[in-house]
Amino acid sequence: MDRSRGWQGSSVPEDRTEAGIKHFLEDMDDAGLNKFVKDFPGSENCHQPEAKTWGSRPQVLEPRPQAPDLYQDDLEFRPPSWPQASDSQQYCSASAPLSPSARPRSPWGKLDPYDSSEDDKEYVGFATLPNQVHRKSVKKGFDFTLMVAGESGLGKSTLVNSLFLTDLYRDRKLLSAEERIMQTVEITKHAVDIEEKGVRLRLTIVDTPGFGDAVNNTECWKPVAEYIDQQFEQYFRDESGLNRKNIQDNRVHCCLYFISPFGHGLRPLDVEFMKALHQRVNIVPILAKADTLTPPEVERKKRKIREEIERFGIKVYQFPDCDSDEDEDFKLQDQALKESIPFAVIGSNTVVEARGRRVRGRLYPWGIVEVENPGHCDFVKLRTMLVRTHMQDLKDVTRETHYENYRAQCIQSMTRLVVKERNRKPWAQSKQVLGSP
Amino acid sequence: MDPMRRSPSPCSSRPSSPRTPPCEMLGYVGIEAMLDQLKIKAMKMGFEFNIMVVGQSGLGKSTMVYTLFKSKMWKSTIPGLGMPTPQTLKLQSVTHVIEEKGVKLKLTVTDTPGFGDQINNDKCWDPILGYIKEQYERYLQEEILITRQRHIPDTRVHCCVYFVPPTGHCLRPLDIEFLQRLCRTVNVVLVIARADSLTIEERETFRRRIQHNLRTHCIDVYPQKCFDEDINDRILNSKIRDRIPFAVVGADQEHLVNGRCVLGRKTKWGIIEVENLAHCEFPLLRDLLIRSHLQDLKDITHNVHYENYRVCRLNESHLLPRGPGWVNLTQAPAGPPATPRPSKVRHQVQDDSKDDEEY
């Protein structure tokens, strides 16, 4: 199954991707290996992961055994160096960090013992399991479907571009006023492949142009809800089918809902939309265009929106509670994240010069708003949450909760249909009997 | 329904690093943090692995399990160690949760005492096949429930280690019969048991003969050629396939060799070190099973063997056993099952041997 072709079209040749992956993994392993050597011989090794991600959990046990490197194939299955070996191939052996200087020779043979470089007798080696899983994930790549919903003009497209550093909407044409009158709510999909350090992400953005723009917006969330249900149904059919090899997962993993900063909290349309969708998709509320508000105003609005969300019983996406054994820093971070809902964000498609650096921002006569400045808005928090820490959790909740609910409902309604059919039949039959002369 | 207009994928799909981001900013999104997230999740959930050991009594199966997992498993609980041979084939499963460097593994070992020990061994593979299929059935039942568990407990056999007695000649009829049936249902790893009774040359001859037997009878042991995904896998797996079956020796006692304490067998003419690649190929088996291909074994079991079983079940019942027939089953014949049909493999036998020589 040649996935690389299916994903990237002809843009990236296969060997370059493979080399990229290998490079990335080798770099990672060298760093890990060096760390291991430094810390060995300790009993338990609790490393800090490399500081390549922000906001990821600092305490990650990184099992880096000294056992043969997974990615240097030659080392693992090097045949024993018998004197009469006729193997013409050259195998390069990775240098074991702890070189066996005093490796004894076994009395049973004149041959060098296999360089099992671990000194720990109890070491079996399944601590490499996360790496094995890891390697497969890197090969396969990830996918993620994000939906953006909200009225026009709230900066949705700009935010998506800022989040993923793409320009998905470069050639977008904004509709004129006359065209907008005729417009109905549509669902559009844009897909883009992003690759960073050998890790591939297939990102699908589902947009809802026309939402909330008409004069009469009754039930304008219906197309959106139906779209989400359609994806669930498609997946359900695929999953129950016979050939499950290449199931396309188009289920919506997260919905960013944009709340206008000009109102007084949630408006009736916002409430209706969120209530219609909170059982189907993870909703993350966003306070859009936050640069129109001063910090105290932002605080006030956030609090009001949080209160209203609670009052109306809207179940937005809940961040999972962190474990009790996490350190204080992480707990504080987690707490701060929970209290930032809704995220007050600013997006920008332009780069400006600020404080001697080039940053994404918006230039006003009274100053420059920096998108990636945590003091200016919650953009960084949103991106960290969405991509770096909670992407997997969003997918898990979609898969385990929303999809399972849909599936259960679906099965039950089908069962009811079947039962109804069965119950109707005997009645029809008796009618026929009575009717016959 | 509303039209789903799919905009053309923009040509700004970024090339691999180094790259120029569209607005010349050296920002990055941080996607590789996904790998960390996955790792954390995997380590929290823990892993499962189910292994079955099959072979005649006295071939050192239980000792081998002990050697593989060392003192993580208590000797007394390993099925079959020191117990008398039962009259009929009975399967015994023992589960342990073992931990290493923060990684938790729930290991289930199924032993098959009594296999091939009777006078008439006809159909002695039936209980084993039945057990394996029962595990698939259990998983299938869990999967079609209306309210499913978040994580379906996986009791399917991921790997079956088959012990071939060290006759030095070739595969016996019993071996061939068993392997033919089992390779279609489960991943089989072939080992030559008690290899310390063979010299190095004898081992090589035996190995080549067994490989020839396997090819003649179209027996596809793990790692199967048809599941190699890309060129790296192919190269690595070809090297493994060249050394199948591994000639292994198991031991449960430690001896002092030049100041080091090693697992081994002590004889009057020397000490056989189990972890010494010059003495036996146990390290290769261990690396294959645990350090490099464990996840792959599970994936093939889940994606291929289990799917084949599921397709057969759905086809034969036309409705799922528990549900009221609500599933839209495509009545059309299923896609080609993943295991190659015997005729095809036979045809490729000559090509295979040529391919192997390339690597």
C-alpha cells in the first residue's frame, strides 16, 4: 500500500521522504543515546525530552535502551563472525556507547561473543515498544480534520492560515453584498499536507461559508450537523463492511466556533449552534478579533461567556485532567489553559517589523499587535493546545465518545425499524385473510 | 445534501524541510509533538502481547519462555515447567504484567503440553486452531456490541513459536501438517529447539533443508514476504528470512563465565551461553520477538489474520451473530484475502529464491 504516493501526489519523491524520516529518527536517537550514556548507570532514568516542543509534558520517561538501534538494520541481524564465513557483505556495527573493553572470551569457542551491550541482566528489551509504535506512526503520518464555524468577517480564514502557517485561502474571492443575499450555508473542505521534521500531517479544514449571514438564520446549523453525521455514517459503514483495509477517516475532530467580540457574550444563534453540535463534535469556543478589546474587556467577556456556557448547559471540549503525579508547573499550565476558554485570538496574514524582529501582526497607527505574543492574545495557547498537546486527545474523544454515541443511536434506530417492520407484517397478513371472501 | 465543494489542494503544500514558509517567518507549527502525545498515550495504556509456544514435550518451550522474559516471570507460574505430560493436548494460559523502564506489558503465554506426544497425532492441531479462532471470535463479539468498550481487551494470539526438534534431517510430516494449517491463521515463528545438540555446520544444513521444505509446501512463516511495506522493511526482513528457523538454546540457570554471570547450560566440555550469538541464535529470536517486531506482529494479527477471520464469519452468517441484521453487508465477494493463495506462491518460488540472493 503505497501511502506516500496517495498523500503527497508527486511533490515529494519517496526516497527523499524516507531519508528525511531516517535523518530525523537518527538525530533523535543519537541525542537520546547520549543522554542515556550520561545518566547510566542509574536505576530509573527520568529524562526531560528534548526541548523541541512547547507545553508538552516535561516528565516523560524516555526509554532509550542501549540495545541495538532500531533504525540501523545492519546491527541487529549481523550474522556471527565465523572464521569461515563466506559473507561478502560488509556490515557496519554501531559503536556501543559502553565499549566492552574487558569483554571476556568464552571458553566454548574462539569467537567473539555477541556484543549485547546491556549490562543489566534483567533487561528484556520491550521498553523499545514506544519506539516501535513511533516508527510506524512516522511512516504512516497523521491526519486531522478541523472545522471552523462562525459568521463571516470574524477572521476564520486568517486564523487558520496563522495556525498552520499555510495560505489556504490565498485565492479566495469575497462575495459581494448581492451575492450574499442568495447564499445558503455551504460546507467546503480544503486539504493540505504539512510536513515538519519528517512527520506528516494531513490537515483537512472544513469551512462553513454562509453560516449566520442570512436575514433569517433559523436552523442554519442543520447543514453543519448533517455534514458531521454524514461523516460518522460513512465511517460506520466502512467499519462494518468487509474490506476494512483503507478506511478514510473524515470525521470532524474539532470545531472552532467563533464568537463575535462586539456582542455582550453569547448570542441566541451561538447558543443554538453549540447546543445542536456539542454532542457531535468537540467544540472549542474562540473569541474572535480580540484586538478590538482591551484586556479588562477581554476578561469580562470571557467570564460572561463561560457563565453563559454553563447556564445553557453547553458541553464544550473539556481538557483532560492532568495526573496527580505531574509536577506543579504542568498543573499550573493546565489550570491556566482551562481558564482561558474562550480563547481570545487574533490572526494575521501579514508580517510586520516589531521590536527589530519580523513577526506576524497587524499594524495600527497606535501600535503593533503581535499574533504570537502571549501578552497580546491567546493565539499561542490555542496553537499549543490544538497541535502540540491535545491533538491526540481531540481525536480520541471524537472516536470514543461522539462516534460511539452516534453508532449506538444508529444501531438502536435500525433495530427499532426492523422490529416495527416485523410487527406490521402479521397485521397485514390478518387483514388479507379477512379481506378474502 | 449540500454540495461538498472540494477546493483544489493548494500548490502551497509545503515541501519537506528545509523550506521557506509562505510569509518568510521562521515559525513552525510543532507537528512532531504528535509523536510525543502518542507515546504518552501508549505508555499510559500499556501494551499487550500474547504468545503461544507449540512443540513436543521436552523441547524446552517453557524454559525458552523463561529465558525470553527472564525473571520478570516467576518460574513457578510458567505453565508446563516440571509438570507431567498430560494425556491429551490441553492449552494453558498464564498472564503477567511486567514492567520495564516505565513501559508496562501485559504478557500472556499459552503453552500446549501434550502436543504431538500421542501415538496417533492426527488432528492434534485442532484444539490449537480452535483456541486461536476462539480468541478472534471473542474480539469480534466485543467489536460488534452496541456499547463498546473504549479499549477492547486483546486476547488474540499475536505470535506462535513453533519448536522443531533437532533431528538434523528435515521437517517431519507432523510439522508440515501443522504449519500448513497454522500459517494461514496466525503468525508463526519457527525455531530449532535444543540446538546445542547440533554443530554449526549441521545447523546450517538443517536450516537450508527446512527452508526448502517450507518453500515446497508453500508455508509462509513470519516475517511474511507479502507484508513488507517498503524497501527498508524488505531488506531487514530478508535478512531475517535468511536465518529462519533460528537455532536456539534455552536456559534457566546462571553460571560464572570469566567473571560475568550468564544464563547458560553447563556441560563437561564447556558452558553454552544463551546470549552469545556465536553459540546460538537466541538473541536473534529475542530481538525479533521483543525489541523490533513486537508491534509488527500485533499489527499483522490485527490487520490481516483477524480481518480474514472476520470476513469469513460475516460471509458465512450474512448477519452478525448478535445484531438483528442491521449492518449493510456488501454481498459481493470480499476483497482478496491477505494470505496469498497457494498456487500463486508456488509459482513465485523460483523468483523468491532469486530475490533472496540479491539481498
